[in-house]
Amino acid sequence: MPVVLTIILMAVGLAAFLPLLQASHVVYTNDNIRQLERQRNVWEARSHELEAEIASLAALDRIEKEARQRLKMQSPEHTLYLNVDVASPESQPIPARFLPHTQESAKEEKSWWQSLLGLLPFP
């Protein structure tokens, strides 16, 4: 009888300890989530700062000022326009790596486990 009572007390003690473990795990996870959210906010702020910097660097006035001052460039004295009387080609040649793959190449690219699954009698 004392053995059974000891086992029951141990089971009740463990059952009472389980919610404490779960609560501590929830608190730990919540702390990790808040820390990750703070990191995400810092990275988003940095991303916005970089976007603003890119926008300021891409301003045409700034580019023209840099070209004139630092690179010593000048506006062209004469502007030359060319007329091309040849029609543009109807289709542009596209490299094969940018074309969609055909069904034949997809069949050849099956892995060994996919071919094994194909042998199984599933509908």
C-alpha cells in the first residue's frame, strides 16, 4: 500500500509540475519572439534608410552635379539624331536556359524514388 501511495503522490506531483513547465516554456518562447521582432524592426529601419539613400543618390540633379564637378563632364555642343529605316526583327532569339522546360526533359529528370513511386499500384 505505501508503494501505491508513493506512486500516486509522484504522479500528482508530476501532474502539478507540468503546467509550470509549460508556462515557463511559453514565457521563454514569448521572449524569443519579442527579441526577433526587435531585430526585424531594426533591419526594416535600416532597409528604409538604405532605400532613402539610394533615392537621394539616384536624383538626376545630384548625378548631373557629380558629372560636372567630379568627372569634369560637359553638356554636348551638338545633338545628332539617326533615322533607321530597317524594321525591327519580329522575334528576339532567346537563350535556351530562359525557355520553359518541355515534358520530355521533365520525364528524364525523375529521381530514383519518384520512379519507384510510379511502380506502386496507387490510383
